Amino acid sequence: MGMAVGFVLITVSPMKEKEIFDKLSSIEEIAEIYPLFGEYDILAKIEAKDFDEIGSVVIKKIRAIPGVIDTKTLVSTESLKGK
């Protein structure tokens, strides 16, 4: 297996979106960040060597950001499109 991919749905405190977006941008394992409208506020794509590293990024880096209320993580091994 080449790489593990995680998609993290993030709920943030009101008015903290920009501040949290900036902090997420500085985390090297995060490849992409999207604003969302609805139940979650931000979607972050993590690219890591394995699932343990994804868990570590979520717990030690994302959840540690002040203003992050909740996260939900979806993990995958590879994209099925473009193969």
C-alpha cells in the first residue's frame, strides 16, 4: 500500500473559521482544505504513510487547535478515479 488518505470533517466555533483554516494550512500532512456549509464547517484531506499517522494528525494537531469543537474522520487507501 502506497499511502493512507483521511478526510476529516471539522466543526468549529462560530467566527473561528479563518483562524482555524490558517492553522490547518500549516500542518504538512494536510493536502487540501475546503469550507463547507451545513453540519460541518471544514473538510481537510490528510495524506499520510499509514492509518496510525492519520490518527496522530487528527488527535495531536487538528483537535489541539483552539476552536475545533468536533471531528469525524473517514479513511481510505486510494482513489478509484483516474486509475
